[in-house]
Amino acid sequence: MAVQLVSDETHVVTGEPWRHWFDDRSWDRVRELARAYGFGETRMEPGDYVGEEEAARLAEALEKALTAIPDRDAVRGRTEWIGDYHLPTQDVAPAEWFSGPAKIYYKEFIRHCRAGGFRVEYDASRPGV
């Protein structure tokens, strides 16, 4: 399964809602980090709506996790091709998953969570993992 998160906020240039995409492994790692840093047990499955307050709590938990995410690429050498995507292997810890260049994408997701609520949707245009 691949998910896209569709925000209540619209982009100032396009007028479209922002969309953030995660393959299923990455989305699972986001939720694991959020739970580990105090977000709780919210499922956030496709079809769910994450309201503004809940999105802010998610951002807060993910920001707390930032200190555990290495700036250097901690995944190097532990990746595999899944369809068209090169992803970390299952043994990569959630904090390592978003290390190095992936930390930028993680921080961008936090910024979008701070902007308001979002819907969790299936993204059939991208293969799941």
C-alpha cells in the first residue's frame, strides 16, 4: 500500500492542497516514531482524517524524534529494490530510516502537519511495498 496525505492547506502558487506521499514501509516508520515520542496509538489508516489538533500533536512528537535521527546517512548499504523504488531493508530502525537526505523530507512533513489537518488516502498511482 502507498499512501498520500492530502492537506486542508492549499499551496500558494498552485491553489491545490499539499500532498505528501509515503510507501507503506515509510508510513509505518513515521507512525512508529510518533508513538515512541508520545503521539499515542492513533491508526491514521487510508480513509482516516487527521484533524488540526491531532496533526499538531503528531508534529510535536515527530519533532521530539528529530534528535534521534542522524544527519548522516545511517542506511547506507542496507537497501533493496522494491518495484521502482530503492528502500531501506526491514531491519533499519525508524530513526535511521529518515537519516541523511531523507531527514529533509521528514522535516517537510512536520511542517505540513503544523499547517493543519489532512486526509490519509490510498495512492493507486504508486506501487505499495
